[in-house]
Amino acid sequence: MTQIAVAVLPLADVDAWQRFADEITTGARSDAHRAFLRRGGVSKETLFHQQTPMGDLMVLVWDGVDPDQLAAHLGSTLQNPSSDHERYLAEYVIPKVHGIDTAQPPPPPARRVAEITP
């Protein structure tokens, strides 16, 4: 069975997010970001920019992990970054690019409402 995890985060600064996406894809941060993904067990990361009436969002898709693994890896990165890249994520990307106050407790896990099998 394929494992996949999805997270949706606000984009407080779309231009900064696009620069970050370019850096982690082919730029100066690409090797460090790939190492971060490998440590989390991620086999592939896909990023989407979704414009909505409520504001811009990033849709993050990680192949190779389940939602609990995604939450655990991101949580440990925020609480105890283990590399310069993880400190950059925790101290700049999450609070400035996404506008998330990391001093606040994380939201509760998503609650499954339904599972439908055709």
C-alpha cells in the first residue's frame, strides 16, 4: 500500500515561498533539503500553490510516509532542529513565509470524518 501524507499551510509571503521552493529544488538549499526529507523517510516531495478566496496556500505532499510521520518529522524539526537547514525552516520559513507562530501549540491532529470505498 502506498503511503502519502498531505499538509496545507498558509502562505504569508508568496514571493519568499517561491524563492524558497526554487532554492530547495535546484538551488543552494537543495542538498540540505533532500537530506532533511531522507531523515523523515520521504521518498518524494511535491509542492503546490493554491490560490483561494481566503488567501494563498501551500499544499505539501510527501510520498513514503503517513500523516503521523509527517507531523512527527515537522514537529521534531520545529522543536529540536538538527541542522542549519532545519534551523532555517524553524526560524524563518515556518514563521515568516507561512506566518505560523511557532510559540503557540500545534493544532490538534485532523479528525477523520469519513472513509468511503467505492
